[in-house]
Amino acid sequence: MALSPLLTDLYQLTMLYAYFKSGKTQTASFELFVRELPKNRNYLVFAGLRDVVNFIENLSFSKEDIDYLYSLNLFPDDFLDFLKDFRFTGNLWALKEGEIFFQCEPVLRVEAPIYEAQLLETALMNQVHVASLLASKGARIYSVSKGKALADFSLRRTHGSDAGMKAAYSSYLVGFVGTSNVLAGKELKIPVIGTVAHSFIMAFENEKEAFKAYLKAFPDRGILLIDTYDTLMGLKNAIEASRETGIPLKGVRLDSGDVVELSKKVREILNEEGFKDCKIIVSGGLDEYEIDKILKEGAPVDAFGVGTKFGTSSDSPYIDFVYKLVEFDGRPVMKTSSGKEMFPGRKQVYRQSEKDLITLWDEKGEGEPLLEKVIEGGNLIKRLPTLRESREYFLDRFNSIPQELKNIYVEKEYPVYFSKELLKLKRELEKEIKEIKWKGRK
């Protein structure tokens, strides 16, 4: 579903009108980046490109949009008439979906007439932010999972339905095996995973009857939730229900209690009773720290269902993306506000051996260039990879980054360097801006 162009901040539209009124149509280049990585993050994962492209390709104002803007009594008729035919005609450069990135590195660049490029800001930041935030959180969880299966169980606690869909998408992108989100399964072709809630167990006269009913309903998906009352008694009832119905017990799920000790006892009993192939799934309040602790203490867990703390990125709930003008009418520009450093000019990022180099666009750096053109003249020129293709790309890139960056307990800054030409341009522009300010005081 295409996003409305009204999914924006009002000042984007007021600026657009001011540009329109003053006849300002020169080409501008904006770049999306983060100055510093969030707390507890040694890397970030780029996600959301497909939604960005969808927004740009379908960017137009409907009659209802125009009518609403008219009702605000802010804009004259000639400007509203102009919006009726509004389309994006510029270029978009971007990282590949699933790419690892670091501080100061542009993940997107928009090149278009100033009024077009300006209008994209809010929607682009919105779409890239939540997808990249959740992909980055999910990657940390994946990094400690030791090959155990991970599933996204976050939908009921995400910040709205759109965030729930992006959580499912981003989790699969970074190595999860499936999601509980049925709509995501339908729309994104992600495997769907789920068992049963405690309410189902309590709706029956006793636990064993509940287990029998579920096994008969899903004889090929015999995974039972055994901690509604007493976990070890629940396991006994699950084993008896399987034997009495003749339906294999594929797995048991633990959602509470001392998971380490319980899982060890459950595994021991399952093995003694001849259920060696029965899997143990754990859910409930999990994140990378808890999963790492559980596995380090030797819990024989086969899979984890990860919910709230993943879906809200609870330990670091935002990425401070900025969308800054770096070139206007062929001239590099930069902001010099205190504490908000940026680098002027259109840029490229080169991935080298365990370091990155940011250069001016027309420089040739050593290494692999990361930004590639996706949209030209308003039209998509590159086939976007499928989610599964992007997943494979992420896994390959993630395996190649230094191991110390994956340590979830130690903050480590990945080395990002700036080319001599870029640093020189920055110094020259700072000097020029200071001279202009000094003249203005006289």
C-alpha cells in the first residue's frame, strides 16, 4: 500500500511552497546518515529500502489530499494546482538492503530539484528508521543465538501495526527463521510459527485434555505449552497425552520460571521417556542478554520466541538519523551548528579490510563502493532483491565484520576514515562560512 505524501511534517510543505513561490528549482543533494551510533550498538543494519522506493514511485497528491490542504487556508490555488501533477523526477542512491553501516556513512542520497528532495525527508526517515532499528536489534540477538532457531513473537507489543510488519520483515532479514505474524507471512512470504496460549489450557477441565485436543487438531504440529500450572507436571501430562493419542510430541514450550534449570530437567525426562527428538522452545521476556545467559549456562534449548524487547528495541529505542543538504546547485554546503558536525558534498563509502573510507563522490577510493543508484529520473533502474536474497546478503556481510563488533557487552567503535579531499573541502568551507559571518557583523 502506497504511503500518502501527507505523511510528512507541515514544514516540509511550507518550505515547498516557499521554494515554489520564489522559483527555486535548482538540484539539491540530501544524504541520510547518523552522526553517532546509539548506545550499546557497535554497528547498524540498513533496512527499509523497498518501502522507500515504493513511496517514491507512487508519490502523488490525491484529490482528497488537495482538498484537505485547501481546507487549511495556508496555500493559494496556484500552488495546490501545482501539487496535482507533482511527481518525483530525481535520483536515489542507497546501500543494499541488509548492509552493515557505521557513523557518518550516508545510507541514502537523494538528488532532485530542491522542492522534490525536501518533501521526501520525513517519510524516508520514518521508513528507514524503524526497519533499521529493528534489524540492528535483531542482528544482536542473532549474534548470540549459536545456531538456535529464532522466531519473531513481537506483534502484540510493537508500536502499531506498521511496526509489527516491519519487525517481522527485519527479523527475517537478519536471520530469524519465522514470525508469529500471520499477515507478514501472507504479504512477505515469511514462515509463520505459533503454538497455543495459556488461555487455551485453562479453557479445558484439565491440562491433559487440553493437550489431547490440541494434538488431535494439529497432529503434525504437536508443540505444547507446559508451564500453565506446574512445568514438570505439565511435561508429564504432555507425554501421556502423546502416548494416549498416538500423536508424536514434536516440542514443548517454556514461557516462565527458571528456564535454565527447567530446560535441563525437561530434557532429561524427555530423553528418559523416549522423546529424544522432542524440541524445547523458550519464550517470555527474551533479548540478546537473556538468550546469551541461557545458552552460556548450558540450557538445552532448541529455539527461542523473541517478543517485546526485540519489537521495541527496548535497550536502545531509536536511531538518530539526520537528512542533511550536502550540495545545492552544484555547490557543496554544510551546517556548522555546535555539536552537529557534518561533512559537505556528495559522498561515497568504500568498505576496506576492517575499516571504511568516506570520500567525495568524484574521488576514486580503494575498496568496495557501497552506495549504488536505485532510481534515476524518477524511475526504478535496478531490480530490488527479494527478502530472501537480502537475508542471504546480510548473513554474508555479518559473517565478514570483525568478531569484536559482535560482543554485546563491550562498545567498540569501528574505524571510519575520511579522505584527504573531503577533509580539505570541509576546512575550506568552514573558513568560507566564518568569513561570511564576520562580514555580516560589520
